[in-house]
Amino acid sequence: MCPTSKKLKLIGYFFVLLFNCVFSGSSLAQYPDQEHRIIYNSDASNGFAEHWMWSAHLGNMDPGEKKVIIEDAIDEMAAAGVDTLAVVCWEKFMPDLAPSKVCPDTHRLERLQYLDMIEAGLIPLDIMVEQCRRNGIEMIATLRMNDKHASTPPGRFIREHPEWTLNPPQMDYAHEGVRQELLAFIEELIAAHAVDGIQFDYMRFGHVFQKGKGEANAHLLTNFKRKTRKLLDAAAQRRGHNRLTLSVRVPQTIEECQYLGYDVAAWIREGLVDWIVPSDFFYTDYNTRMEDFVSLTNGTDCKIYGAIHPITCFGDDLGINDLANYRAAARNFYAHGAHGLEAYNYQYHWGRRTGRAPPWHAHKWPAALGYLGKLSNPREIASNDRHYRFLRLWPSAPTAPAPGSNKDERIKLDRSKRNLAGNRRLRVAEDLSDINLRAILQFKAVGLGEEESLLLKFNGTEIPARWIIRQFDKDGQTKWEGRPLEPFYEYTIDLSRGPEPPPVVHGDNEFSVSLLKNTGRSDGMVTIDEVELYVYVRKKPD
């Protein structure tokens, strides 16, 4: 980080500390005043090329103007407190930001409308690197390791080697030729462009081996990392640097990583990677067990970063996370050892810039970037409201049948079964005994009958009826309100109704639900859906 950026952050933290002297509470005392790294992942040039592909201004959009737009975007990221910019520069064996002799296809450069810049001698990747240098931002080149977006055809290498594909256009990394081709591109990339490192994005699209053969082939990926590390170390020596970064994005459970052949423990133990981002494919997972990854880094310099995504869950074409949601996710991640955050697919915040279909306001560029700078300091997060969302992320995980890939943790009470009780885990990094906090739990009981009721417990303690409000929504939830739901009863629970402290602990909680007063019904299902917890921070007026 450049000195100017550090000074601005320190000034901001001074005011946070000044505020904390006025507002005190145990929720603040348990968090140190320390800075966490903020990474902006520009997947497919979001934040850059989108400003002329879909939302070009009415002036002359020539190569020089595109350069100005790129530089302005990075300036805005720096002003928002971004420490690292990771930009996709390769996918499907094609370059995204600069010409390549190893992977000579120009389809992505054409699609992103970079070719006119390159012909004018303005290489987009180099412009980004230089502007990041001016702003003290680390610049990482991201590689989509096995992308299969239908909008992009496969590169020449994939077309020439159908015998090495998994499910075209995905390649099978069990073949030496696949790995060697990518190593050749990496060697070319870091020799020609002064990037600060490489990120392997395995979350586009998960599988790099035949299904079920990941663990048996894990050593191949580990050896591939060793060769990549050697290339990076040689480049660092040539530049007179200590080290170039190697980072990875992987699934958010160790079980999935093992199944897919990602031996993250070995990568960390051998010092091959500098940071890891455990991430869902598309959504923010508040229940991510960061500590499973953090524990692997003990005694090493490797860092673990939590992943935040704007979109809420599969099937919700309207909902988008706000600052209170990101605070909740960050608080959970930091409480379990994360060293910072990586924002992914962040362009959804200003989705209307890409056309009329996305419902999210165009004016949120660059305003939504401002959320990121408010997420680096845990004490600032503790001073403001948090909104936890425990939603059904996926009806079935993209990496299924990988163990640990269940992303549907809803409680389902089947009336045809003898046991009409269920539970789920809610990770909440909150001390709700703090008098400065007030917490409201909300969920939707889909399919619950009028004469039926629910027994609710947190960690084995029954929630008193006087804390609970129940209201019926006969119309259910439409696509204009979120993920469509059948008619439901909405439960609102004031967990701070007291005088006894709420039965919610700092960390993992067991939320259990039992169906009562069945009235003889023996068919159908009651589903406990869209569990949310809003933590309101009481603040003294100025």
C-alpha cells in the first residue's frame, strides 16, 4: 500500500477510535483495531470493459478514452480502500488483457473490445499494472482454470486437443500437455508484464479432473504449483523482488477441495501459495468454516481471505447484499481467523449499466465500492449494524456429488415421518448479552398449517412465546420480492426481549424447530426457509 493510502486509512481509523470512546461495549472490546486486506476480483474485466461494452458514454470512445476509463476505475478502487486488484487475464486458453504467442486466440480481446487499444500500442494489462503502482495497489493476474461459460468459445489449444477434454470446453489436467501449455503461458505472462503475481481461480468451474478422480490426481496439481512457484521465484529474482504472489480460489469446504484434487494443506505446507480464498461459486456463505483453512497455515506466512458476493442465493433474481450483510459476513470470517476479504462478481451492484434486465441501479458505480473500505477494520464493523443471511444457496451444488458440497441447509419437516423436528447451524459472531445490541431473528415457515405451531430452540433452550410474532402471507413470495415461495408464516423473534440473555452464543449455534399440533395431517412438508438475523447497534446521539 502506498504511503498516501495508508495515511488516509489511519485518519479514518482515528475517527473510528474517537467514536468508540463515546460508544463502548463488549462487542467492540473483543476486536483489535487492525487492518485487514481488501481484494477486488475483476472477473472478466468487470469495472473496466463493461464501461464501453454496455454503458459507453456518448462521446468519442477511442483507445485513449478507454485508457482514461481504466485509470479512473483503479483510482476509484484505491479511494475505496482496495489493497489488491485481481483481474482475469486468461480463460479457455485465450488471453483477456494482452496478446500472447503461446495462446494466440484473440476472441476474448475482441469481445472485451481491447483490440483497438492493442493496435494503438496501449496494452490493457500494462495500463492496469502501471495505474495500480501509482495507487499502491497490488496487481494480480487471475487465470480461470477451467471455465465453461457458453458465451465464450474454446481457444485453439482446446479445439486442437479434444482427446484432453473433460466435458468440452473444460480440459483434463491429468494430461501433462494441458499443464505444460498453461505453464508456458504463465512464463510468457510474467516475463512480459510486471504483474505482482498470479491467482488460480479454480471456482471457474471446479472440476479439473474426471469426476471421482480428483484425490488420486491431487499430486499432479501440487507438482504444477511447484513449477509455477519456480517460475514466479525466477521472475522475482530478475526484478530484484523478494517474491511474487501465488494465490488460489477454491471451494469453501475442505471436503470439496479434497474431492476435486486441491491439496491445499500441501500447497500451504510447502510454501507454494501465499493466500487462499475459500469461496462459494456465486454466493456469500456466512457459515463458511474459515478456521478449517486458517488452522492449516499455522507456522506459515500463508493468509486466508473470506469471499463476499453481491447476489444472495440461487433463484433470487432481485436480492442483493448491502453493507450490513457484508459486515456480518466479515465479522464471521474475521472472528475465525480470516486475514481479509475478496469481493467477487461485484459488478452486480451496478447491474443496470449492462442493460435493462438486471434490476440493480446503474448509479451504484462507483458508490458501491465504498462498502469495501468499511470492511477492513473489525472495530468499525462492530460499531455498525450487521445482517446475517442463512439462505439456501443452491438447490444442488455445482460440484456435486463432492462431499461437503451441500448448500441447502433448510430445515424440512416431513409430516409423513415420525420425527417432526430438525435443526441447522447458524454461525453468528455476536455477543448478544451486550446491552448495546438488539437482535431480531426472522424466517419463513413454508407449508405450515393454520392450526399448527412450531417449538423453537437455540442451543437447546426454548424461545419464549412472548418473543415471537407470527404473520401469514397467503400470497407467498413472488419473483419481484425474492426467490419465489409458496404461502408461508413469517416468524419474527425479538431475541433481546429479555430480561434473561438470549440463548445465542458467539460462534456456531444449533437452531432447532419442532412441528406441534399436527391436527392429524400426515402429508406434505413444512420448510424453514430464509433464516435471517439482524443485529442493531444502539448508538448514543452526538
